Amino acid sequence: MKKILVVGALLLCIISFGQNSTSMIDGTWVGKGYQFNSNKTWSIVLTIDNGEYSIDYASIPCKSELKLLEISANRVVFEEEIRKGICVRDGIVELEIIDSNSIIYKWSFSDGKPGAIAELYKF
């Protein structure tokens, strides 16, 4: 009986740990992106709310939705899908969590080549 309880508790811990969540970065994040190939900057408003992820690049203008690909303790990776405007398609967005008020945004082309970077702050 004791072994069953230990195994049950272990399985519960594994299941709970495996259910990673982006709740640690829920909210609205703002900043200025820097694009490597053009040396230009543009505004970013990243919204993460209850499993829905979107970006508004208002100064371009362009909007996208994000599909969660990978999550770890300090890194979240998304596939970007442009929904409005003319922006580069098929990008990958990686967020590196610095602390509760700042994250590093990295945008890459689908082949992995870096395209842009920004530091975003919780709004």
C-alpha cells in the first residue's frame, strides 16, 4: 500500500510538472524592436492572456497571432502567423524571461536566421 501511495504521488508530481504554463508572463508587454537587416526600429505590443498570444506591430502596421511551440522555465517559443498587414511571414518568436517585468523578444526567420530583437517591459 505504501508503494502504491509513493508511486501515485510521484505520478501526480510528474503530471503537474509537465503541464507548463505561460501564466508567468501573462499580461501586456511593450517595447521597440530592432531589425538587423534594415537597422530600423518599430513598436511591439505583445499580449499574453489565458492561453491566447498576439502581437501588434502598430508602427509597421502589422498584427499576428502566436502558436505555442515550446516552453521551459525561462524560455517560450512561438510560431508567428501574420493576421493583418504586410510583414515577413513564417517567423519564430522566442521570449527569454529576464524577470517579472522584462523579457527579451527574439524574432527569427523560419530557417533560424536571426531577424530582430527587443527588450519588452510589462505594461
